[in-house]
Amino acid sequence: MPITSYRRKPYAAGMSLPASARAMSTAELQAASPQQIIDELDAGGAILVITTDDPPSLLGVLTRDRDILGEATLAAAIARGDIPPLADLLDQ
């Protein structure tokens, strides 16, 4: 299964990350062993890629979890306006 990255707020807005999710700066990510990152993602973890700014900004999320991918795809479609927000659909 490929590693998928969802960027910025469409993902972070409504996602429930696994308990094993952790934040890593881009520098930390580049310094880490690629196999270490893949193993962590294969174990069901997620990595929030952040800037080193103060306060840090979310750049994206690395994950291989199919449930998270589904939630992120839905959140991104809502953010793009492809589908209405779920609350609007439930009110109808």
C-alpha cells in the first residue's frame, strides 16, 4: 500500500488520528531512516509533518491507515466544495 500525504486544514479539520500519531518537523523527517518511517506507518501510526516556526504549522499528514485515508478524502472533498458539509446533509 502506498504512503499517502494529505495537506493542511482539509485533513486536520475533522480527523481522528490514532494514538500512535506524532509530530515531526521536516528536518526530523529528512534525518530519520526511511525504513523507520515506513515501519511506523505500517504499524498503524501517523506522522504530522510540521514546520519549525513558533508556533508550528501543519504541512501534512503521512499515513497508510485506510480508515484515516477515507476520512481525509471526505474532509478534502468537503473543503473543496465537491460535496456539502455532512451537517448540511443530515439536516435535510
